[in-house]
Amino acid sequence: MLALLLTLSVHAQDIAPPNPESSPTEEAEPPPLTRLPELLEFVQAPYPQTALEAGTEGVVGLLIQIDASGAVTQAEVIRSLTPELDAAALEVAPQLRFSPAEDENGPTPVMIEFDYGFVLDSATNEAAVPQDDETVEAPVNFEGLVLEMATRRPLAEMGVLLVETEISTETDADGRFSLRGVPLGKHTLRIARPGWRTLERQVEITENELVSIELWVKNDSWTEDEAVGVYRKAREEVTRRTISVQEVRRIPGTFGDPVRVIQNLPGAARAPFGSGGLLIRGANPEDSAVYIDGIRIPLIYHLGGYVSVFNADLLESVDYLPGGYGVQYGRSLGGVVDVSTRKESPEQPRLSWSTDILDSGGLFEGRLGKDGQHHVAIAARRSYVDLLLPTFLKNTGVTALPRWYDYQLRYHHKGIWDVTALVFGFGDSLFLSTDPDIPQGVDADTQGAAEIFYGTHRGLVNLEREFSDNFSMRLVPSFGVDLAEFGLGSTFDIEQDQWLIEVRAEANWRPHPKVEIIPGVDFLGGWYTFNVGLPFSPTMELDADPTQEREPVSFGDDGSGWGPDFYLKTQIRPLADPDDLLLTAGMRTSIVTVVDQYTAVGLDPRFSARHRLFENTWVKGSAGIYTQPPQPFEGWAPEGDIDIDFEQAASASLGVEQSLGQATTLEMEGFYKDLSDLVVENSELTDYNTQASFVNEGVGRIYGLEAMLRRDPVDDFFGWVSYTLSRSERLDHPKHGDTQWYPFDFDQTHIFVALAGVELPRAWRASGRFRYITGNPYTPYELGVYNVDEDSYTAFPSGDPNSDRLPDFYSLDLRTEKRLTFKKWRLDLYVDVLNAVRGENAEYVNYNYDYTEQRWIKGLPLIPSFGFEAEIWL
Amino acid sequence: MALITLAIGMLGCTIEREQLSQSWQIDRTRILGVLAEVADETGSPTDRAEASPGETVLLSSLHVHPTQEIGGVFWMGCALTSADEFGCETDPEAIEALFDADIETLSFEEQLALYEEARAAGFLGFEPYSEAFLQPQIQVPEDLLDELEPSEQLEGLSYIVNMVATPENKSGEMDDSDTEIATKRVVVSQAVDGLPWTPNHNPKIQYLLIDGEQHVPGTPRSASPGDTFELEPILTTASIEEYSYINRSGEEEIRQEEPWFAFYTTDGFFDIPFSLSEYSEVDFSIPKETVSESIQVWIVVRDRRGGMHWHEQIFEITQDN
């Protein structure tokens, strides 16, 4: 006897038989099972004598219940063959053993339809016994290939059923199936698997012909091709929050930008509208560092702060480290954003194109070579606001041309060395002008067009190799240039070029299973040139005499600088379970030399610890010193040899993490940062040529508490609630008797963010975000004094520095997406609406000409963004 | 539309619902200009704006208010060497004594003595003045430049002048809630007429072109609500001066002044409220809904070296219906 085992459908807590009237186009709600039960042990039923004598063959349709251990707990006949064969099948059904079905919570009971077949051996007319290689099989007369729509990926383990005959099988690893002895005539072919839309097709089997078919099945899951796997990283840092690309794309208000999402995390303050600065734990934007594959870049946003300078499709993850990070990161007092690029390309060559109201860009990636070992990707993007804006500004006499572009070229090969080469760059420019006969101001020196440009180009090679289980190395040399230019009229002209060599070399040695030693060097060096042309001398401006004659001046310099930072990091996991306690200690030596200007040396010891207090509870803490060199313009003087040093922060944090089930975590962390030697303007400056414009006199203090309740994107829902309570203050000149602490310009006492996203039927997604943030502080002014010579007013502060605040910020942002899947390509359409309900929020304060009236400069009341992304698998 | 909205947002622009008052709108007490004129031997003003030690500089201001009279403009001043960042350090008691005194009970000599005492403390004068000695003026000390090097004496230094203008309310009392405080520099040097050390002279608006036609100064222009006029102030040929300048390299440069115009009005609006000598004309529009019977327009020219002049034009509004 040969028993045919056909699993037709599986329903968790659903015993309804399938509806044979279902239309092929009808939507099938995918069951939330992550694993189907599989038959582990088959028990052969004795062939009843009467059926044997009558030569009866066929299938008994059973509905059986399988518990969480895989045992059959109940069975009933839903399609009868003969009473004797029905009884025989029912008798052995409890002895069948299955692997349990699973959902996100683990093994779960299910009910399945199971076909128990009875077939007589034709040679002996006795009950057939399964034989490995002597069974006489009918020829294959029907075969097929099942592919995923859009990606064209072969789909394995897809259920294949000819409905009328109930002949079935599964696709193999290559997506192929074949059936033998299919009766001639028309049949309904059904392809089904949870997560994919059930497909039915009419096929006709003809005599003496092998019928072949290619079938395309639509994936109903959004997550199949996205980077869920990168969500959790090793928790080496006290606070490292990793954002998967999947999450990013679902968060409203981020325009799909992986870095903008950071503003929704604890510790990140909201940058004013259109500025896009990184404001992390009360630090200046320039105090936080952004890395791409370990190499620091100067900017992460294009003009206006809406779009990052790197194609989101090439990113794997964005790590956000607000503080307490290790010694591998340096030269920064604030937070760190570590962007990792995706190294591998999909097996199927892929072309994607995205367009929204700001820009368009394309990406091609694929594998080359015999075995597809050479992964390549190339991407580029350009804005087109500058092409369309003239249409709207026609007849205004104003020309405004904002534009940006970026490009990326990536190659990856995994051999003895894991090699990734990356070339990327971006450029942003803004050109503003009016008709020649319209003055732009009362100053003849500033008549003419204004133009701003900045750009960055980098090339890097990431080399990684594991020499043994205990020793690996990583080397990342890079070379690039940063360009900046500003021009106004014929006399304002500022240009700066920096050619940079950055090299990061790092080893990872495990002398003992519980000890990890990571020595490294982070070298930064290069050359700079700058030229400044001004219609006046900075020295003369100190007198502020409007009647004084101005004289155009130009000056410039070129030079070089370098700084090899060495670091050593040690991680110890002393307890039996390595996850129970992690102690990290590190030391970084920071050196910066700008030839003929200054040399600064710093020493950054840092410690951190993570301890599992209970099964799902961790406590964590950190303490350390962080140093940062002055900004380039702060560390230069015409005569050179200036007295300036590193800025410094002594930082400490203490927090707790509580896991609330498999997908939910609660984190709380308090932090304190003491800032010293901050670079501030020299209050005693009288001559730019002979005195330092900046001095290390400022101090600051930053403290706060962060909390986050987060639901991971493991199923149809994700979201988090984030709250930060903090205070950031500065004191600029304590050595000169200054005792008045004032709030940092972007000090935001309360930052509350709640966001959630959900996947909906028919390939829809929806997400929303609500934010409440304390308004930024500002210094109030009143009573301007009229300067008759200049026709302008000089204001007097009416309060202490930053003693007033803008109104609190509220915003509700919404996003909805729809995925359309076609045979060879896929189209995602989205609408992103910022500030959908509240209306305008104050972003800056503005005064009238004599400072007797004030008004808020508000952000746009509603910002719609819509666009699409198309993906084609070649 | 969404594109342009977002593009404007990118450029840092915003949608503004509440407009702030503009500098060219005369809706409160304003000082729009100060004329510093060196007096000749007879005490009459000349067109020279740059004084020499020992000379007298006569001061007058263009002070305006849309509805009220300016009750008074109080003038103070000092040399830059005795000024702090925002103005003169004075002896307030001496000045207060002048204003606290019951003038009518004092003799002319006593009034003069009080004035001299206040003047020594920095008081320069008062507008409007009933007595000649109250006319705002600077008596430049003979020794003001003595401590400077000869080359520095040619460049000179500034005399700081501060003013406070206060309107009168309907009952004739000073309204301290709407005052204007202003400051100006008056250059004092050893420069004398003739290159290379030409002292600065005030420019002068000779007349106004309205829609390209010369308008007779001092006469009003008829207008209707909704009218737009092209205004182009014309300077005298002597207004744009050449002067010598020693640059940072020690070389002498002959430069030419680049005067510019600021426009103000009690009603209506300008396409651009300023213009340069190269782009002198602006469009002035009278609101369709105006109820004004008369609109004043002031044009102030500045030569960037401390010299200035102004011109007033009145538009008489005729309601068509």
C-alpha cells in the first residue's frame, strides 16, 4: 500500500475546510504561522480485506488536530472513501507524529487537512508497500517552476495541488515541482503557502506530452526582503540603539531617511525646521560625529536637512550612540551616528528607482563572476527643485536654484579577505539672484548673486579577515576631499578645500574565551587651503564705525594637520554566562597638530559595564573622558602659533533595561556631562592679527533622564514611546567673573515621541508619529537704538541670555504606503504628511525693525510628501 | 503646489500670518535723519558735514510722527574718546537741573548759565528751540585732535551725538511711551577742502522725478487710491564726491561716494524701500482702500561717510467717487 500524504491547508484555531469556490484572485489572509507542521513519522494502516478484494483505491480526507508537541489529539473524516478505509485511516491517525507548528510565540496547536491515501500494488494486487527504488512510477507529465513576483526568486516549499485529483507535492529548493501520472484533461492547479497569496490556474494535460508551466506568486509580506536581521547587535555599548532600514521606512516624517529617525530617539533634540542638525544630549551639532563604515564625514544631510547624503537602499543599519560610547570613537563631545552600508547584493540583479517631490535617484546592484562572488552596486541621485522652481518664480525677478546630488559605488568580494570598496560623494549648492536692476541691499559691495556650495568625496576600502577563531583584523584606508565655497556679489568670496586621509586599523584578539582585546588606530591627516575675500577688514569692523571707510581685503592660507589617535579596548565577560556581565575598559590618546598653528594632546579613559541583574533585567553604566579639537576656523590665526586646546567632557551614565516579552523592551538611563575648556570667543579681543579670536574658557553642564518603551518590528506592528528630560547649560567666561549660567541654544526640557506602524491587508501600511517638545530658549530684546548713519537699530537684551522660550512644539505626522507587485517588478507608493493636525509651530523669533514688536517665525503648517519607489529584478 | 511650498521651506522661508511693522511705515515716533552742518564765520550752516577743531556744527533732525507733533528732541553728545559702546557718559544731574528749572522765573543770564553747565555735561540742544543758544550744536574743542598723529588728524575721529524724540499727546503733554532714541557720528578732522584730503559734504536731493517728470519741490502731487508712482530722487552734481583714501598698504586711492536712498511713508508701500544711486527709482503705491486725505513720503539720502539730506513729498488723495 502506498499512502499519499497531502497537506492541503493549515489553519491556526480554524477548522473550516477550504472553500473550493474561491476565486483565484480572492485575497487570502496569511495565517500568522512562522512554521508549518511537518510529518515526522508515518504509520501504515492495514488495508481492509473488503477493500483489498474490491480493489478500492483513493484518499480519505482527514481533519486532524495537532498539539504544541506535534502529537495528533483529534481526527475526523471530512471526505469519505469507504467506511472501511475511513475507519482504517482514523485508527492510525493518532499514531502519526508531526513537528509542531510555530508562530511568533513558539510552538502552537493547529488543525490541518490531511489526505490519507490507499493505493494497491498493481503487480500483486495487494496492499502496496513503499519501496525506495523498485516502485514502478508513471512518467512525469506535468512540471513547473514557481517564482516570486517582482524579485523572480525561486520559491521552495510551496504547496502544489491539483484540486480535482488531489495530487499534490511541494516545490524543491529551486522552486521546481513535477507530478507523475496526472490524468489527462483540465485541472485546477493551486499553489499555496502562508505569507504568499494563493494562486490558482487552469492547466490541461494532454496525451504523450510533458506540460510545463511557470507560475508567479505574490508575496504579501512587506518584511521578506528587508533587513530585520540587523535589528539586534551585540550590546557592547552602554547605549547603542540600532535602527533597521525596515523601521526607518515606516516612520512618518523621516522621508525614509535613516538618520532623520534619530530625532525620534531618547536624547536627541529636535533641530529647527530646515536645519537638520544633529543635537544629541545637549551638545552642539558640530560636537556629534557621523561615520560611514568607520570613516567620519562632515555632513549627513543635503541642503535643508531633508535628505541624507547616502542612498538609503545601500544602508544596512544606523547605530545611534548618544553617550557612553567606547574608545573607537573619538574627537567628539556629543553623540555618534554610525552608519553601516550593506555589503552584499541580491542574487538577482536589481534596479530600483525612487522619485518624490524633491529628487529622484536610481540604484543598480547585482553579482558578477562565475559564482557571483563579486557584489557591485552603483547609485546616484539628483534633486530637481532647481529645474522646477523657476516656473513658480517666473515674473518675480528672483532666481533661486537649490540643488544637490550624491553618488555611491560599492564593490564587495569575500575571499580570504573580506573586501569592500566604497566610493561616494555629494554636492549641494544654492544660487540666489535678482534682476540686475533690483538692489539686494543698501550696500553696493554686496550687489550681485549669492552662491553657496559644499561637497564631499570619499573613497575607502574596508578589509576584514579572520585569521583564526580568536584573531581578526580590520583595516579601512580612505582618501577624500571636502569643499566649501560662499560668494556674494563681487567682493564676498570664501573658499576652503580640505584633502583628507583617514585610516582606521583595528584588531580583535581573544586570548581567553572571556577576554577580548581590541587595539586600534584612528588616523586623520590632510592638507587645507582657504581664501577669504571681504569688502572690509575684520580688524576695522571691531570699531563698528559706520562712517569709516571700508577696504576690501583678501587673505588665505594653506597648511597641513594630522592626528594619529591610538586606542585600546578590553572587554571581559567574567561570569559563566557571558551575557550576564560585560566589563569594558578603554584608553584613547588624542593628538591633533595643525602645523604652525597649534598642537593639542588629550587622554580619554573610558569604562562601561552591563550586568544582567535578573533573567530579563540589565543594569548598565559608563564613565569616561571625551575630548574634541577646536573647529577649523577656531584653530587658526594669521600669525599662527595660537594657544588653544581640546574641549573636554567628563561623562557618566547609569541605566536599566527590562525585557518585557520577546519583542518589547523598556530602557531608562540617567546621564551627566561636565564640559570644560569649551572654545568661546575671546572677550578681550581687540586685534585679529595679533590676538587669538577664540579661547578655551567656556564651561558647561548637561544632565538628564531618558526612557524608551519599544516594540520591535517582528510582526505587523512596531512602535516606541520615548521621553527625555534634560537640561544643558553654558557659562562662557567664568575666568572673567561671568557667573550667569544660561541654557544652551537648543536646550529642550521635555522631548516626548510616540510612534507606531502597522501592516494592513492588501499590502497597505500605515504609521503615525506624535511629538511634544519644549520650545528652544532665546534671548529677548527690546528698545532698539536707531543708528542714523546706518539706518538700522541696535537692540538691547531685556532679559538674561536665553531666558525666554519659544512656544512648545507639537506635531502629528502620518504616513501611508501601498505596495503593488507585478510579475517582474514592484512599486511602492507613499504619502507622508508632516504636521497633519496642529498647524504651525514656532521655530525662531523675529523682531520688527526697532525691536518693539516680536513674532514667531513658524514652520510650514502642513508638509505633504509623496512619491514612489520601483524595483525591477532583471 | 506642494513642490513650491516645500521648496520655499527649504530656503528657510516661512508662511507669515502676522506682519510686523516695517521700517518704512511711519506709524510711531521716528527720527529719519540728522543733518550735521558746519557753521561758517557768521554762524550760518554750510554744506560741509565734517568739522575741524574749534568749529561749530549745527545739528537738525528729521523727526516725524503720523498723527502727533513731536514735542521735543533732546540732544546730547561727546567725543568718541569719552563714549562707551553705546553712547556718552554724562553727568545727569547737570542736565536734569536744566530741565527741572522753572525757566520762566529765571533771567536770561541764569538760563544761559544753566545751559552752559548742562552743555559741559554733554547737552547739545533741544528741538524745537525757543532761544538760539538751545539750537542743537557741537562746539568742537580746539584740542580734540591734539593727541593724534598728523596722519591720524587727517582721518579724524568721531563725535557721538545722541537724541531722544518724544511726541506730545492730545493734551500737549510729553508721551514717554512712544519715544525714539537715536545716535549719529559726526566726523572731526583736519581735512580741508580740495584733494587729496577733502572733508565730507552733505549730499543734496535737488528734486524728485515722479513717473519720469521733474516735480516742483514743496508742491503736493495729486493722486487717487490705487495709484502707483515711480519715484526717482535726483542729486545735485556735487553730491557725489571724490575723496582720498590711504589703504592698508599705505597707498592713496581716489574713491567716489556711493550714496543710497531710504524711503518712508505714512501710508502706502514701496516695491523696495531703498535704492542705490545706480538703481535710484522705486515704485510707490497708494492703497486702494486708503482713507488718507494726504500721504507723506520722505526720502533720505546717505553718502556712507556721515553726510545726509532729505526730501519730503506730499500726495493729496482724491477719492474718485
